Amino acid sequence: MRKDRIAEWLLESVTTRQRAASTVGDLRESAAARGEAWFWLSVLGTAASLSRRGVADDPRGMLGLAFRGLLLAFLMQICLVFVTSAAVLAYKLLTSQTSSMGVVAGSLPFWNRSAWLCAEFFVGRWMAHRAPGRELAAWLTLAILQFLLMLALLLVTGSRESANWSGILLMTISCCLGALSVRRTSIHA
């Protein structure tokens, strides 16, 4: 069944292929009496539990890796923002579009956000390579750390405008995709 394959794919992100297939089979048997909504909630709960267990097995190691990932993301974002800003400005100046400097300033946020997302993707990959078998646990720790830092910033500044929740969500998704890309290649290798 196609829906079962999607559930297996989700669970394969946090455990072995055999265990994922077995778990989905067990959940599917119980879903006959409990319903489809129960099945999907159970699949998501199992995935979350297995990810949390990866953090609980080595909390200090995961927290240390998350702090290093946060620092790497920060440094990469600064470098990429500088490079993209310089490239956009150089392009506009070299193509004699000095009269449209407002357009340059308007296009910088797009390139800077793109640079942030790329940095987060590569940080997800970097962290996943340093936590084999616990790739998503490392990502989960970083996501929680980023959320807590954003919450602390919000509390310190007292300004709701200082919190960019949609930006944090996009960066978290990008980082997760990076970790998943390593998880997929290590499973299929």
C-alpha cells in the first residue's frame, strides 16, 4: 500500500529499514480497529520517540554538537551573506546599473535568505556526518537550541518584532533536509 510506504519512509529516517517495516506492520494491524488517524499519529509519535531517544542516549555529546553546529551556521551565514551581497553589488556596478541601486538593495534580502538556507542545509549535513545513526537526533538538538535562543532573545528584548519565527522554521527545515540527505545516503550505501 502506498500510504504504508510513506509511513515506512518516515520511520526509516530514525531507525533501520527492517524495524520501520515491522513497526508499520504492527501499527497497521492495530489501525484496523482504531482508524487511520490513530495510525498516522502513532507513526509520528514513534518517529518523535526514536529521535528523542537518540538525544537521551548522549545528551552532552548532542548538546556539544548542537553548539558547534550553531557556531558553524553563524559563521557560514556571515560569510555567505558577505559574498552574496558583494556579488550582487559588483554585478550591478559592472553592468552599469548604478542608477538602480534601490533595486540592488531590494534584491539583497532574497540572496541573503538563500545564503542562510544553504548554510543551514550544509550544517545539517555536517552534524549528521558527526552523529552516524543519530542524524536526526543531532538535528533535533540543534532545532531545540535555536528555538530556545530565539525565545531568550524575545524575552531579553521584549519586542515581538525581534523574533523571526518563519525564518527559524525555514532554517530548521533546511537543516533537517541536510541531515536527512546524509541519513538517506548512509542507509542506502
